[in-house]
Amino acid sequence: MSMPEIYPMPLFVTLTVGDLAASQRWYEAIGFTTVYSMAGPDGTAVFAHVRWNRYADLLLRPGAGSTGPKGLGVALNFRVEHDIDALALHAKAEGANIIEEVGDRPWNARDFTLMDLDGFTLTFTYGPLKDRDFDVVMRRALRP
């Protein structure tokens, strides 16, 4: 197995999760790669760095006592450069909670949304769709 590329991240998101090991396994199961994980002096995991694609990195950190819905008003979006339908089927097979099924959207993309173990939503998007003209999509979007 090759070493993941390490680079300065211009932007990344940190998610506070209830069970770091379970969340790391969940993200790996749907196709993320663990770049690095670290344990504190007592051996307890303090964070995991997972990657969907170059510059699409997440840091997972355990958060004791966090309650209530997570990520309210936050949308995590990941670009898919391969078969999005196969990815959605794979995520479902791994037990992912699909909250919006894969489908073509009016903004010239095909996507689906799922919820992770802590209630964060992730949308995976493929597009622009090759069979749609950008100008036609924009005219439709700008109609009153």
C-alpha cells in the first residue's frame, strides 16, 4: 500500500463525532481513505484524518457529551468522478442512511445525500451532466 500524499490543506472541515473508531470505519467503508490517525499520551484516539479526494479532507475528533442534532445548516459536498450510481449502491450495502436517493437535479448534476453516524449529511455529486446544455439549464434556473 502506498503512502497517502501529504500537502498543506487550504481548507478542511473538522467533525466532532461520538465514537471516533466507529466513524473512521464508517467513512472508510463508503470510500474515504485514512491519511493519518493519532492517539494521545494515554493511548486514546484524538483524531483521524480521512480523505475523499485531493483537497477533500475531513478531520474526525471525538467529542464527549455532545448532544442534539449535528451539522444543522452545514452541507458537506464531495465531487464524484466515477459511477455515482455504483457509489450509492455501495454506500447502501455498507448500511449508510441514504436521505436523498441518487437522481438528476435541475442544476445539471446527479447526486445523492446520506447521513453519517453522528447526523452529518454528505452529498456526493457527479456533473455537469454531458447531455445537458449549460445555457439551457441556466435559462430554466433564472425563470421567474
